[in-house]
Amino acid sequence: MVQLPPPSQDDAASAARLVKSCQAIREQVGRIVVGQEAVVEQLLIAILARGHCLLEGVPGLAKTLMIRTLAESMHLDFRRIQFTPDLMPGDITGTDIIQEDPETGRRQLVFERGPVFTQMLLADEINRTPPKTQAALLEAMQEHEVTAAGKTYRLEEPFFVLATQNPIEQEGTYPLPEAQRDRFLFHVVVDYPSRDQESEIVDRTTSTFDATVEAVVSGAEIIEFQNTVRRVPLPPHVKDWVLDAVRAVRPRDEFSRPWVRELIEWGPGPRASQQLVLASKARALLHGRPHVTLDDVQTLAYPVLRHRIVPTFAAEADGVSVDDLIGRMISEQTAAPAGAL
């Protein structure tokens, strides 16, 4: 096995601060949100990996509250956009308005910045607006900038888009285009709370219970932590597993298995490999490890690949979910890498 270089003192100190800060953030979020620890961890990983998140869950699971509380605990500028069928691209990015100079009386076009000019943007029910408006976020998500009327405006760092969508009500909704879905690091499934957690939710929301959230980390510290994540060593055998696993669910790859060609229409692109590695580096630090392990990449394969795999009609007809396909790939890939067949 290749011997990985030990982390420098600066990196070790930064990693220790990262773990301490993330624990403080979890405690702050826990003051408001009951349960959902796995979802909060995935949100933290996405932020540390400089990625965006798509959260899917039925109404009433505190998705919006969780994101707002997360922003407050990080002392980040937060804005929320409620996506509706009549929302226009300019409502997100901003638009030029005519403004009169009080001194000269001359009129000029002035760019009025839209809600995308923030640090943490909640795109609520993003699939309720047409693709034209959804696409207004593409440049911001990928390049962290907005172009309007031929001028480019940089967004303040750190910048994250956390979007929600309802998996039940599909009438009057617009599925996200593949290009936009690929911009999200994670597709996080928000599930129902346990009975004990729901009991606590009822107690909190039907009494005089009140809690406040304190900012425990700054934007500058988050940027420092993001740089620390990128310096986490990646063992060669873990990198090989990521490459083989992502390529194994591409039906047109030479090493893909017969069931992949039968059940998967389209597989993930290279961005999946990049983001799986980055997310795994962040998870390794959160769990107190100085390097990435197979457990990191196998655990995060679900949220990274979930929105990047398009099942065939045969898979949908047989009731085979994308998570089923990912689970089968992980078990087979761990037993025998695709390239070894």
C-alpha cells in the first residue's frame, strides 16, 4: 500500500478547527430542528466541498427551516426564492432599471441585483418553474457569477444553492434538466422522523418552547475549511474504486455489466467522479480521519449518483429504484471491479 504523507501542522490545526466548528453548527441546528442528523451532515459536507444540494422530501419535514437555521449558524447572508410557474429569469438574477440622477436629471440604466446575490440561496420548490427560469441559476452555480446585459458580476464567497423539490405533487411541475441536476453535488432524500422525534416536534411546536441560533463560524473560516478539504490525501486504491464505480454505471462503457445496459439509460459524467472525491475528503475530516477511505466513497455514492443516473423504462416498470441500482453497483464493485472482468 502506498504510504501517504502526514498532514502538515497547519493542515492538522485547520482540520481540528473544522471538526470543532461543524460540531458547533450541528448543536445550533439541533436547537431548532429535531433529528435529520444524516441530512445535516450531508449539507455540511456539500458546503465544505464547495457544492450545491438538492433536497427532496414531502412537505412539513423542516427542509426550509433547516437551511435557514444552517445559514444563521454560519453568519451567512441568506435569501429565499419561492419558485412558481410565472417566475422569470430576471426575478432571480436581477434586471436593468431606468434611474434618474437627482443632480443632472439624466436617466441611465442601473442593474438592480436579484436575490441570487447572496451567500446561501434557498431555491424552494425549484421544479415548479419552467426550465427557462431554472436555467437562470446555471451560471451562478457553476461559475459563481452572473452575466446581465453584457456585464459580469461576481457573487460573494462562499456561495451555495440549496434547492428543494416535492416528490409527490408532479402536476404542474417541470423536472430539472440533466445539465442543471448535474450541477448539484448531492441529491439528498429527507425522510420522515422517527416516532420519538415526531413526539419532540409536537412538544416543541405546541408549547412556549423558544430557541435562538448563534453564529459560530464565519464565511472566511468556511473558505479556509474548503481549502483544507482539497488538501486531504486520496489513496490510489480509493481513487481507482471511484473511477471504476462511476464508469460501471455507464451503459455504453466497455466494462459495463449486462444488467447496467438493461436497466440504465444514461450514466454519470466525469463531474460525478470529481465531486464524489471532494465530498469524501470532507467526510473524512468530519469523521476525524486524515485521508479518504472506501467507507467514505461508498457511503456518499448514493447522494452523489442518485440524480445522475437515468433508469430505463424496463427498470421503472419493474419498480427498480435508482438507489437499488447504486446499491447493486457498490456490492458488485467491491467484490470485483468492473475493469477486472
